[in-house]
Amino acid sequence: MNWTDLLAAFALYLVIEGILPFLSPASWRQSLALIAQLPDNQLRLFGFGSMAAGLLLLIFVRGG
């Protein structure tokens, strides 16, 4: 892995993160308000699940 791969991944992350607020800002705002009301343990569980899914996908894609 080199810096080009890291920057490409970050750029793709920014593109994906920008899709919802661009297409439907009201729904995105409402979703963020609901997420802000979740207890910390649910947010941590969601964060852990996201990290685990991302790691598994990375291992699968990189074949490592």
C-alpha cells in the first residue's frame, strides 16, 4: 500500500459521504438528529460493526 491508495480511499470516502446531504438534505438532517439521540453504547456498537465490516471487506479485497 502506498500514499496513492490511501488518498484514493479517502477521496472515495468523501464522495460517498457527500451523496446523502447532496441528494436529500432534509432526510439527512433528520437522520442525524435521530442518531444524536441514541445512547453511547448503541453508537459504539454501530461504530464497532462498521469497523469490523470495513476490515473484513479490506481483507477480502486485498486478499490478505
